Amino acid sequence: MTAAQFERMTTGEVECLLRRRLNLFVEAGAPPCAALVLAAQVEVPEDAAVLLLEHGMSVELTLQLLYRAT
């Protein structure tokens, strides 16, 4: 998702999206506070983040790797 797409969402849609991403990243192994930071980075693809988290990467490293890849 791009930042422009995110900005066009309603408040309810944003809440639903962020809650879903937060739960997804926590289930993949991220600590809740770090998962929240990652969930807010809507440009980061969920599937790639989950894969890295499930392989034991920290949220910080996951963000670095995925932002470098784009």
C-alpha cells in the first residue's frame, strides 16, 4: 500500500488495517510495541515482514531490510 492510498482511507478502515497488521506481526513473533511500529509502516509488505519475523529477525532489522529492498 502506498502512503497516498493510506491517506484516502476512512478512520474505520485505517483502524481495521492497523489492527490486522498489528495482530499479524505479533503472531509472527514481534513484541507488541515493536509490532505496532511495524504495523504503522504501511508501505512495508505484510508477507515479507511476516517471513522475516518468523525467521527470528527483529522488527528493527526487518524494517531496515525491507526499506533497503524498495
